Amino acid sequence: MAQTSVNFRIDEELKRNMEEVCGKMGMNLTTAITIFFTKVTQERRIPFEITAEPDPFYSESNIRYLEKKMEDYKAGRLKLAEHDLIEE
């Protein structure tokens, strides 16, 4: 199998920590990255879950609040007032 080099930038401390963990598992960083690439290629997915905290704007409670405000607006029960713009 032909070999090729891949260059990328990564945080120095993260690299050191990863090398240390890989060493404890009896492999080097190249082997770990090769395993990752192989797994992604075979499964056609990232082999672990990547998540972020959901946007609070779309939380159930906020959606209910906005729906209630829209209902009040359509029924003429919502008092609207002009205000100055807030600059950050």
C-alpha cells in the first residue's frame, strides 16, 4: 500500500496529550489517526457523537412563550411600545 503524508495544525498541548494517551494504549499518533480514518471510511460517519448545547431560543418554554405572545398580538391583547435601539 502506498503511503502519503498529511499535514495539519493542532494545538501543541492537545497533540502532546494525545501522544501520551496513545502511548499508554501501545500505539503512536499515526496509528491512532489511521484507525480514525479507517473507521470513518468504513462506516461513512464520524465514529462518535458530536453535540452542542441547543440554542435556548428554540427551547420548548421559549416557543410556548412566543406562541402565546403571537396569540395575544393577533387578538389585540398585546401592548406594543416603541423603544430606543440598544447598541452593544
